[in-house]
Amino acid sequence: MNTVLSRANSLFAFSLSVMAALTFGCFITTAFKERSVPVSIAVSRVMLRNVEDFTGPRERSDLAFVTFDITADLQSIFDWNVKQLFLYLSAEYSTKNNALNQVVLWDKIILRGDNPRLFLKDMKSKYFFFDDGNGLKGNRNVTLTLSWNVVPNAGLLPLVTGSGHMSVPFPDTYETTKSY
């Protein structure tokens, strides 16, 4: 009656439907879970320099170096549907030229099985903190925020912001020393 190929096709289609239903069940059991945790951010040092900007003729831009501490317990975020977390520390501020500036200063990937408790002391920014002008000098409201992407086994990729942030006033003068 039915050929071997038609029976194999039916079996494959049924198996695929069962796997899709199981994947959806995996997603729906953790889709509405709260993924935000308290975060403590402290800044121990801010150094500001005015350096030559090579993107324009004889332009100079602000370059900041930030030393910070982060404390967070991310254990409650991990469940059976979380593969990894992509953490990043960003700085947000406004200048005369731009209403909103966002710069990523540091990032880290935490895999399932790694230690999810962060106790980072005297960390330096991993990426350059450039402003496209002189908007950092004397800026009183640069806000540091720790955020993360939850990378699941199945489902959406939520972007979560930690429930703690730090506003940092930047210095009114530029550093002239070469050390950091």
C-alpha cells in the first residue's frame, strides 16, 4: 500500500512536529521569568585626556579611562533554558551635540557552569571611551549601567538591565600624565 519512502516521510514529519512542540514547551516555561537582579557599581578613578582625533582634520576628542568595581549575583538568572549570559557595562550621557550617547566600556560572557557571582575590583575599561568632541570634560551625569543578554536554548533573546546604576561626575580638567 504505502511505500517505504512514504512511511519514512510520515515518521520524519511526525518526529519534527513532536520536536517543535517540545521546543515550544521549553520556551514557554521560562518566557515570563524575571531576569533582573540587583547590581552594585562603584567607580574608583576617572581619568580624562584630550587626544587627537584622526577622523577629521586637526580635531581633538575626549578620551576617558574609568576604573570600576562590579558586584552582582547572577545565579538566579540561570535555569535549565539558559545557555549563557553576555554582560556589558555601558556609559550613557548627553552632550550639546547629541541628546543621548551610549558607549560600551566592558563586556564578559558567562557560560552555564561558570561562576555566576561577580566580584570585580579595580577593573579598567576594556574598550576606548571616546566622545566625538569635548562632551566628557565637566560632564556631571555619566551613568554606568550593567546590562545583559540571556542566551537561551530555545526562545527569545531578552535584553535585561540590572537594577543598579552609578552616575559619575567627570573632571573639569584634562590629565597630562602618560600613565593610567
